[in-house]
Amino acid sequence: MTFEQQTTIPIEIGELLPRVEQFKKEGNRLVQIGCAKVGDLFEINYSFDKDFVFQNVRITVTQDTKVPSISGIYWGAFVYENEIFDLYGITVTGINIDFKGTFYKTAVKHAFSVTTGKEDNPCLNK
Amino acid sequence: MSKQVIIPFGPQHPVLPEPIHLDLVLEDETVVDVIPSIGYVHRGLEKLVEKREYTEYVFIAERICGICSFIHSLTYVNGIEQIMKIEVPERAHYLRTIWSEYSRMHSHLLWLGLFADGMGFESVFMNAWRLREHILDDLEATTGGRVIQGVCKVGGVRRDITNEKLDEMVKGLKELERELQKLNNVFLYDKSISSRLKGVGVLNKEDAYYLGACGPTARGSGLEIDLRSTGYSAYDRINFKPVVETAGDCYARCVVRSKELFTSIDIIEQCVKKIPDGPVDVKVTGAPNGEYFSRAEQPRGEVVHYIKADGKKNLVRHRVRTPTFTNIPPLVKLLKGVELADVPVVVLTIDPCIGCAER
């Protein structure tokens, strides 16, 4: 079993577009963009791959932050960016195909922006 | 410029087992633009990590998809095992690889059948699904489940397969191989199939790469992207070469899947030759604390399970990026310029699994 070496670089939101452009210039493909709620903040991971070398850059934002779209650099990013808005309510500006909240049809608006589980439950797997 | 009209395609359509909607912008009979739309079957499965302990969640991860179910559970447990630094027994790695390839074969045979049906070849459809039964029977005999196996767990697998049974499985696959060859000949050499598919829905190599294509959609455009090459499970001990075609059209994507059936048989055969004796699981205690992007090659392409944990029984986040989700932008690209009558065939060639894509 071989596990991949993965690097995650935290960056400021202002560095996002130049970084992503650099990844494209270096010949990386966009693997995914994903969001995770951590406390009151949201981590957005942009993952890239070239020849099975996996690299990740991360911005940490609040829900009212306006995140610039990278769909001008990687055209296919619109699916991830629309998903982030629909599930977390984080606005992504300048998406090439903006569904304006209708990409997913959820019963609860921005359903992933709240944590519903019980906190501090002890792990029973002992 | 002729007048543009918009034709809605889906979410219900004879070739779509699952709902995706496409607004096709047409000039005469030619598609000039496409707006995709999903969201009909979003279940929010990822959110359940907040209510289910990370060991129980394997069953939910497996139910993301009814076809590539086993590989979803495998990718999830690989991620947890990496975070917790769990040494899984060798035999379990080989068994996981064998079941992964069985899953690939049953998915590809399902697709080949549906694809033939989509083109009007009902007898080929029935033949492909008849052969698929052999694969499902072996999966059921060894795991207890035909499509949802429930055999993967954090720390190994729940069931062993005896060495005698493994030999029997290889023997059965060798017999199946002859029948698969006959089926393959239809897809590779039948004139009606090649004239229906060649030169239709072309995706060039550069577009495939930068639009995020994966799996047979990428390999049909000349990209050698196959996550099995990264060596997860027992793939680092197996010799295989990803099937790559360069034409980038519907025919190339079909040929990749057809040929991959034989690669899977070869991989299973190698695994059975090399599998060591020993335990199939280890005891796991505690909870994960850390994060990992676990990647694997599903029948439809690269899947990514992002796992973030903080040492409690519930994960902080489980995020799945499925192959169909990332194949939507390439689908938009390859539909542009095709004739309206070819749209169903082109859509089928990415092997869309929308339940999987929306989770």
C-alpha cells in the first residue's frame, strides 16, 4: 500500500488567483474545490495534480467573504463554486456559469453552513 | 446565423437512468451551447458524519453509489487508515484489490449493456447483462451482497476468501473471458457501432486535461490518468498498463471500457497468485485526528474523499468529489457541435452517475 505525499499551503484570499494561475502554467489539472466548516470559519481547499503529485492550497474565510472565481482560469471550476454557494452560502464572484443558488435543490438553504451533530461525544471505539 | 432554439434534455429521458437536465441551444440540428443542471437527487449524505461514528460511516460512504459502492467504502477507509497510521494486513489489501476489480467489471458491463440499448442493440444489452451476472454471483458468494458489499471496514475487511475459492474465481473468469471477447468484438468491429460512434463527441487531450476529465473519459482522449498507478491497496505490487485511446470520440471511450474488462481479469489473476496468507483485519481503537485527501480509481474515474477529523467520534468533514461531478464540464464541451440525434449517445459515453455526483 502506497500513501500519497500531500502538501497543503494556507494562503490569503488575495493570493488565490495568482497562485491558481501559477498552477495552470505549471501544467497542473484542477482536481477539486471543496469547503469545510471549522468552528465559525470556512476552509476552502483548491486541489491540483500533475503526474500524480497532489498539491492543495487553502483559504480560510467567513461566510460573508466574497471569494473570486477561478473559472476564468479553470473553466470547469463552476460546478464546485456553485456547490460552495448552495451548500455553505459563501458568495463566489465572477463564475462563468452562475446558477445563483439553484445548482442543488435543497430543502434547507445553505444546509452545510450549520453543524447539526452533538458535540463532545466520547468515542466508543475503545 | 440561423434562429436558435432551446431543447430541454432530461431529467427524464430513456437513456438516463438518473436525472440530469441539459438545456441544449440548437442552431438547426446542431448543438451550439449547453447549460447543465443537476440537484434533483441531492441527499446530503456527507452531512451524516455529524451523526454517525466514523466506523459506522463506512456503510453510508458505500451507499453513495449503487454501482461503484465498494470503491467508495475502500477510499473512505483508506483515508481514515492514513490519518490513524493503521497498518492493514497484506491479505486485506489484496482482497480489496480483487473486489475493486470485480466492481469495475460489473460497472463496465452494466454500462456496455446500457450503451448498446441506447443505440438500439437490445440483444447486445441482454448479453452484456447476462455476463455481468457471473461477476455479481462471485461478489455475492464472497461478500454476501451483489451491489452493496459491506465488506470493507477501518482496519481491514470483514470477510476472507479461501484460497480454493480464489482459484475457482480465476477459473471462472478465464471461461468468462472467452465470452467477453465475443462481446468485445461487437463493440470493436461492428460497422454499425463504429459508424454511429467514430468522430462523434470529440474531446481533445488538452481540453480533457484542463476541464478536469477523469476515468475512461480522460483515457479515451489520450490521457494516462489512472489512480491505480499511485499504488493504493495492492496495486503497487501489480503490473498493469492503463488502457488509453487517442481519438477522444465516443468510440474511443467505449473501447477503453471494453478493453478494461480484460485488464481487470489480469489484475485479479495476479492478485490471486500473489496473495499471502494471514489475518484480514486489525483491531482499531481511538478516533482519527487529522486530514487526508484519499483518492482511488472508480470505474468512472478518479474519486476523492476528503476527510477531516479532530479526535472525536464524528468527523468534522467528509467531502466526496465523484468522477461524474468532474466530468460534467467536459460533457458540456464535447456536446458542442454534435447533432441533436447524437446527444443521448454522447451523454452516455461519460457514464453519468448522478446519484453519485450529488451524494
